[in-house]
Amino acid sequence: MIQCFSRAIQVTDRFHVQKLALEAMQEIRVKHRWEAMDIENQLIMQAKRENRTYIPDSKLESDLKQKSL
């Protein structure tokens, strides 16, 4: 394997570190949002199995998670 720029030094700057951190946070937000949506979908399916209408509770944890994300 040939090495290019053998004398180069790798530098990290604040802006790129911040960008990487924000991208990681966004990935976590999306993951949690999908989990909250899955919980709500499970509640909807459970209501259908019990032949009742699903009424979302505004204080429900999954609903609050979705709105906060």
C-alpha cells in the first residue's frame, strides 16, 4: 500500500467536531421518534383488536416524545 502525504498531520477543528456531534444527535432523535411511532401503532392495533376506537391521550409518553422530536 502506497502512502500519500506521509508527512501530513491530521487536524480536528471545532466546526467539524460540532458537525459530527449534531449528526449523531439527529440520528438518535430519529431513532427515538420511530420508537415512539411504533408504540403508538401498537396501541392503535390493540384498540382495533378490542373493537374500540383509539383516542390518543395528549399526556401519553409516546405522543410527547413524538412532538418533542
